Amino acid sequence: IYIAAFLTAIRAKPFNNAPERFELALKDPTTNREYIDSDQIKPQKTVIVIRSPCYKLPHFDIPVQPTDDFQEIGKMGETEIGPNGEIKSQQEKPDAMLQRFNIGTGHRLYPFLRNSRFFIIKSSNERNLEVSQRNEEWATTTFNQDKLEKAYQSCANVIFFFSVNKSAHFQGMAKMISGLSSKVSRDWQNEGVKLGYSFKVKWLVCSKMPFLKIANLKNPLSNNEPIKKSRDTTEIAGEIGIQIALLI
């Protein structure tokens, strides 16, 4: 069934109640432009970018259950479909920025750093990080939550670097794996700070790293301020994020 989903993905639509994130793009290689409406470009000149295993199939009206095989197809990146529907290429194109840091497709961090955006997440205390690791969720302020939601919708990976206020350390790294929910958790301890809706995260690394290791790193997205001065939900440039991920 996953093969059927893949070959009919040009006409696929997101399944309304699917628990996984759906992200499908159609790209014309001649212009390198992506489209949502498949009628805008010819199928024989279409590249399909698949980043999620959940689809609503035409005529079947059922979600495809994630399987290891289908998830692997989802990781292939850009796959070209020929004029008769045949798969012409299933090789992932190396990420140029990651190659500069000697991170190939076989590197354990490659799936998390490819097509990623990076954010500094500040916590008022270490207890909240423990709650996050246990419940696999996080919440930010109502003012900042829309920024993270938009980032989640814009790329394959949204990576967080967690730091407790005034600790002069990072405490770990996590990936945002869901959009905003309708849940407002009462597990957090934040003195007088109103938090928004919770969202799911997957912790990738739980370890402390002193800011001394990143003393020379500055963020071009914030007027080249030192990374150690970043505030909550500050986005950092991709090449800087990759360096921090490797150090952690």
C-alpha cells in the first residue's frame, strides 16, 4: 500500500485526522519552483518531495500506516517520476552545507540536520527540562509559539538547543515533532509567565556543554550577537546551528 501511495502522491491530499505531520511538495526541476497544486506543472516533469508517511489516497480514502519501508522512502528526498509513472531516481542529493562540515548521508545526525532550522530555547529551571524529557513535550510563551509553529510548517526539521537561564550551559538538543496542540499543561514551573499550547519534542542529546565552547560563535540572524546572549526562541543561522549540534 505504501508503493501505491507513493506512485499516486501527485494527487494525494492530507488525511484530516492523521497523527503524523503531512508535508508534500511538487517541484518543477526546470524552474526549481515548488507547487501545492499539481495541475500547475506536467507530471512527467515533476519531482516529488515526501517528508511524511501519512496520506489520503484517491479512491481509497484511508490513511497509510507508517512502516519502516515507507519511512525509508520518505527519507529519500527528491524522487523523479517518469512519463509513465516509473521511478527514475531514488538517490538523496547530498546537502551542500552539511558536506562543508563533513556530514554525509551516513552520519547519525544527518537526518536531523538536513533541511533544518535552529532555535535557542531558554528554560527558567532544570526541572522543566526533566519534565520535557519525561513527557516528550514543550511549551513556550503565547507570544513566541506562533514563530515555532510557522517554522515547523516550513522545513523538515526544527531543532532546539536548550539552555537554563543563567546557567552558562546548554543542557541538550531536541527536535520539534508536532505542531501546537490544544493542550495547556500545568506541569511547568514558570513564575508569572503565561505559557501557550504544548507540542511534542524528541530529545536527541541530553548533556551539558559550557558556553565557553561556543564563545567565538555569533549569530548573523541577530546582528552578529554572541550565541550565549540569545533569548528564548532566537533563531540561529544554519551553519551556526550545525556547529553547535556537533559540539553538543
